[in-house]
Amino acid sequence: MGAWRALTTALGLLLAWQLVVWASGAPPFILPGPLAVARALAARLTLILEHAAITAVEIVLGLIIGALLGSLSGLLLAAFRTARRWLLPLLVISQALPVFALAPLLVLWLGYGLASKVAMAVLIIYFPVTAAFFDGLRRTDPGWLELARVMNAGRHAVLWHIRVPAALPALASGLRVATSVAPIGAVVGEWVGSSAGLGFLMLHANARMQADLLFAALVVLAAMAVGLYFAVDRLLSRLVFWEPRDPGLGREDGA
Amino acid sequence: MPERPPGVDVSVAQLAFDASPLFDSFRFRLEAGRWTCLLGPSGVGKTTLVRLIAGILEGASVTADDGRPLSGRIAWMAQGDLLLPWLSVLENVLLGHRLRGQRRSRPELAARARELLVRVGLGERLDALPHTLSGGMRQRVALVRTLMEERPVVLMDEPFSALDAVTRFRLQELAARLLARHTVLLVTHSPLEALRLGHRLWVMTGRPVRLREVRPPPAQPPRDVTDPALLRIEGELLRELAAGQEVAGWAPGAR
């Protein structure tokens, strides 16, 4: 049923795209139709995949490092008042700075290679992960904490055995958000300064009026992002195995 | 049980959550090695009293009559089951030991926990997660978790409320046997339960609260529930509690 709906949606979008091409009479170097893009994708597949592999590495590395740093910061913020005092304002400020403005600086500091793109992805992932985990750690069911107190549990035991697992569903939703924005970070990095990657390929295609190649690269990027999202989503639902698979639906019926 | 259970003295000078004080020069005593049952209408302050004794709420002086501190000698069973959703039934039952890092005597503990779970009818569900259990089953897990603490003073806030009548009857007997010679406070809505299990019975009413003692039949608990004397007192208590609710502004049909 879901697959059928997805297929219908995809076909509908492709049809609408083709209709816009016919109706506007735009030349292929401005707006190529789906068939032209498919042809470009087939013709330049090796080139596109080479660049896609680099972007994929940037995204995945950024996601891993960002998720680790974010979880660690969330934990520190929840565990230590001092960390809360010093780190929290810093975190808010870091979010007030637009990542796009930082991109050229990162390229300047870390070079045209992988490092600056990974750093961009980390920057963009870090905040949602930290915020979600910290929030989850602060919202432990007070009944559990009271029970632990009567059981004479130490602070660390409570944190490790109760607060952290209780916050995992919140961390998981933070990681889902992070996964959906990670490709943005990597591609922005490539856009600003790079010698490889899908962003680089798209920039070049654009400059040479190869709109079909640009669209083909875009299609691959979108497919990668969607695939990554679903992979991470499955992994996360295994991590929080005690949560109902589709909480929204479950609660609607069972209220 | 290794130590002789202490009696517990509670006194609250004054405690108010709003304009009218809930407790005012209140004194209460749990006799050493006896079951004290507390009856009273909803919202009168029974749960608050339990939380004061457990040390979750501040505002009362709670002392053991053997002069030693009470911390570490109380087990608490809340109205909700407070099971951790990511732990199996067996792990939930051993939560106190996990939180205190007492892993040395694990095999004996696990064996004891298994035995108790079998006796409350959950022998087949040791590895089940809480969300797969019914409300009554969850309450039985919480009861076993409370028993596993092996504390001389046990506070139970409506421990059998979610159980069907037959299971309730069986578990009352089991709890009475396993917690004989413990100092127990049992909060309940059921006069029959209180009359069956309590050495001492108190009815809590009013604001600030007052206590009135009810004499149970002379037999030792758990008492025979077909005893006419016990049933007569149950009837009187039900009538009294119902009259109390009418005075408090509630009567059937008149919302």
C-alpha cells in the first residue's frame, strides 16, 4: 500500500515536471525534462557516482562525529551544572551564526578536501542532537527518580540506568532531524570550495549550462539522502526497541 | 529477615499545598512488625502521607523507634507501577540491586526473583517487556520488585488495585505471608482488604486530616473473609465511607 502510494506520487511529480517543460517551452539548458535527465544520468553515471561516493563519505563521517559530539554535550549539560552555565549560552550563539557564513572560513582553515565538508556537516548536526538529548535527559519521569531515591541509588547510577535510557527516544528524534540536514552541510561545504563531490559537480554543470547533468546529480543526492534517512530510522527504532513503531498512530487509536 | 523491623513514628507539624493545611499537628505510628492499613476517600492525603514517610516529600519528621536512620530500610510501591519500559520483567524486578551496583550475589538474586515471579503467575513472562503486559500483570511485577528489596519497612500505595478479584485475593495472601513480621503500611480503597490484612486499621478523613481507628476482628491476619464479624465491619465501613463522600459534596447521580 505504502509502496503503491510512493510510486503514484513519484509518477505524478514526473508528469507535472514534463508538463511544465512542455507548457513553458523552456530550452533544455534551462529546464531539461525527466527523459533528458535520465539520459544524462545514464551517460555520465561513472562520473556522478565517483563524486557521489565522496559526498556520501562526507555526510556519513559528519553524521557520526556530529552525533557523538552532540550526545556527549547533551550528557555533559544534563550531568553538570557548570557545563550548563558555560556551554548552553555558547550553544545558542553557535546556532545564531548562519552556517553559510562560516563555510568560506572553514574552507580557508581546513582546506579544499574532506575535512572542511565534514566540519560543516558536524556543525549543522551538532545542535539538534545536543538539544534533543539534553531535553530528553531533563524530562525523566519523576516517579522513576523517586523510586531510585527510595532504593538508595547514587547519582551516576540514576543517570546511567534511568535518565540516559529514558532520554534515548528523544535522542533518536534528534538524530532523525540530524540525518535529514546532514547532506545540506556537506553540499554547502562543497559549494563554497572543493575539488570533488556532488556539490562541486553541480556547480560546474551549472556554470557550463549542463542543466541535465546538474539535475542528474541532484537526483542521486536526493536518493542518497532518502536512503540514509530510512537506514538511520531503522537503526534508531532498534535502539529504542520498547517504543511503539509508529507512536503517532498508536496513540490516536488507543487514547 | 536479618534484622528486627523497627516501628516508625511520623509527625507533621504543618503541611499545606494551598490555603487550608492538609496536615496540622499530625501524628501517626506504624507498629514494629505489624501491618497498618489506611483507608479513606480519594484525595484525602493518603498518598501524601506515604510519600512523606518514604522521604520523597519533605515536611515530616519520620523516625525509627530503634534510633537508627530509616534511609535504606524502606521499600516503596507507588500507585503507578513505575516499571522501566526498556527492562524485561526480570530486570525490572532486580532494579534496586542494579541501581546500587550489587552484582556480586547475582545468581541467587535472580533465582529468588524468578521464584517470586512464578508465584505471582508471571513465570512465563520473565523476558517480556512491560508494554506487552496488562495493567494487573505490571502491578504484580511492581509487587515482586518491592519484595525483592527485602527492606524491613514496606510502604504500599494501593498495590492490588489493578488486579481482578481472584488474583487480588491470592496476592493478598502471598504478600501477607512474605511480609509477615515486616513493618507495613498498606493504603487501600477496599475495607475488605484492610480488614483481611491489617493488624491496625485507620480511616483518614477531613482537612486537615483526622484519623479514626477501627478495630478489626481478633483473629490474626490474613483473616478469613467469610467471618461474619469481619463482613459486618466491612459493611459498616462502606456505609461510613459513602456517607463521608456525600458530605464532601459527592452523591451518586448528583454531579
